[in-house]
Amino acid sequence: MSTEKYKNINNSLKDSSESAIIKRLSLLRKRYFGGYGGKTKFARALGVSPQRYNLYEANRLPPPTVLARVSEVCNIRLEWLITGRGPMEKVEKEGVVMSKIPVKGYRGRAGLAPGARDSVEKVIAEIDNEHGYRGKNIFGVIFTGRSMEPVIPDGAFVIVDPDGDPHPMQVVVYKQKSEPGVDCKLYLGASADWSYFASCSETGQRVEIKSDHLEWIFPSIGVI
């Protein structure tokens, strides 16, 4: 598809209706995962089954967590995917691309119940930067638990950028002052006193934490 033709289609879809979002999703799939088996490859990149992805293009709006993953996989702005407005592609982040990413020894958990939280000891000092993530201070944390699937698979390394600012509907890693470990959640935003998060499971369990109880919140820029 030519660039000009793509722009023309893009301009005709500047609304937030479910059908428009689904059309933009289909356009992204064709643009970045075109050819034979493209739907299957796209589904796997998003962490969903091909059958479930087919339902999305057949007129079922994906959940917010999948839309957030589309934004990461295709390097497009989530605002554009949802509204059709503004630039489509993210501005490439400046910074060095390290060949190795250091791994922090935090105990990572992805939303397990308090009585079932398994600690993860530091088992590796660094991992290959196989996707070329940028940033001079980025680091990885390994997570256990299934509440963030399919966005964050159990046992995956979440790549964190301490120099970035978290935005709503973005996967983040945060540390509470009273906890030795860290959590991985979908950031929903904050009020004057509270910060709000959610798991990425089908239940989408909401978590509310007093903002002054948080030591830090860093955005995730990818998963390995």
C-alpha cells in the first residue's frame, strides 16, 4: 500500500467508534504483518490466539490491554489507534542501544494474591538486547504470575525505562516504599492522592495505591 493511499484511508477514519478502531487495527496488521500467515504472526506478537484475533477483525473490539500491545508491537501512538487523530507513528526515542541490558534483582510479581507471591531471585546479570531497545539506563526485571498475560508472559523479562514518564494505558513497573519487590501492572492514571493500576487478565482487577506510598513508577518499553 502506498504512503499516500494509506494517509487517505487514515484521514477517513478519524473517529473513536468501534468499527473505526477495528479498521485501523486491520490496516496495521496488513501494513506490518502482510502476506501469507500475517494474521497468525500478528496474533502471536500480541500474545493472543489466532482464533481470538480473527474475532477482533470480525467486529469485536479488542480489550484495552491488547490495544496497548498493538501500540508497542507496531510502534504507533495509542491515541491514534483509538481516535485516529494526530501522528500515527511514535517518534523514535533518542539514546544509545546497548547490546546487553542489565537485570535488576528485584522480586518481581505480576499481580499474584498476597499469600501466593513467589519471589524471584536474581538468576542472571544481563540479557541480550535482541529488539534494540533504546536508553542509557534501561534495565530488566523478571516476573512471575499470570495476571498480566497475554501482555507479559509468566517468566518474561520486562524492560523498564527509569528516564521515561508513565502514561495511562501503559504497562508500568512500580515499587512501593514498604515492599522489597516490584509489581507490573497496566497504569490507569492518578488523582491527587491515589494511583490506579489494573491487571491484564480478563478480570482486569483494579488496584488502588496511595501515591505517597509509591517509591517509583517506571514505564515498560518492551518484553523479552
